[in-house]
Amino acid sequence: MTAHAAQGHGPGAMAPALSHPADAELTGAFKHAMGRLAGAVSVITAGRGEEMRGLTATAVCSVSIAPPTLLVCVNRHGEAHHAIARTGAFCVNVLAEHDRPIADRFAGRHGHAGSGKFDAVEWLSLSTGAPALRDALVSIDCTLAESVDAYTHTVFFGTVRAVRLGPAQPPLIHFDRGYRSLA
């Protein structure tokens, strides 16, 4: 949790402004360092029908087992951010190694945008109505419990409402600025 959240500021509190401009060299080094932090690739989805939105992300983390809670970090300027905030729900769909085209689609590559990202892929609805990828390794359906704004992103805390386990397959991993597999 951010320092301001730990100090008791409520949901949606803004992070303090930077007191100095970002150092370009340090920013570049930080980007490279985060690229070396291997992470599972997920598609985070929200909304229904023409209002469906989603993004590819690695910023997903478990928070608590009681109640089951996870967090996702989403850029505040993206369509998916607005869909999560508006609907109060989201689904984390963990991708398998063969889902690279889906990861690219939801990362906005190849011209896919808005609800068009959901075309040509099969979706289900679990508890909240947020789209759950039929072939995901796992889909974790959440209602929004809290949100904390932190600079360019919002940390959305989700209370888990449903979990759907897909077939066990090798996961899609992001490492060193590219997709990888465990094999």
C-alpha cells in the first residue's frame, strides 16, 4: 500500500506530487530493472457488451486470503480504468503461453481498441458480469473494494467473488521486455 494509504487517507486519495523532476537516467535504469522482474501476463477486463474494456498487465498481486482479495495497477488514462471505476468490478484472466496473440490484442497492438479487443475470442460471465476468458489458466472475478490513486496509476483492490480454473498449461511470462515461457 502507498504511504498515504497507510496514513489513513480514504479510497481514491491522490498521491503527493513529485517534489523534483524525474531523473532521466534513473527512470531508464528503473524501467530496465522492472523488466527483469518476471511476471505472469494477465488480461484485466471490465464492462459488458459494447462497454467491455480490457488491458494486458503484469501488475497483479494477491493481498489477503480472508477475505480473498487481490490488487491490480491500472493506468488512469486508459479505457479499462474507466470501465473498472464505472462498473465496480473486474476480472483477472491469467494467460497461457499460447495466448500471446491475446496479450498483444489487449496491449493495443495491431489496431485493436475498445470492445473490438474482445472479438474472435470466447468469453464467459462469472459472478460480476466482467468478461472471463474461456481458455484462461484461471479467471478471478472481483468486485471493487477500494482504490488508491498513485501517480499515473490507480491501485484497484478487488474482493474475489468467483474463481474459474482452466486447463493446466504453461503460463505466459513477461521478462526483459518480452514474452517468455517456462520451458
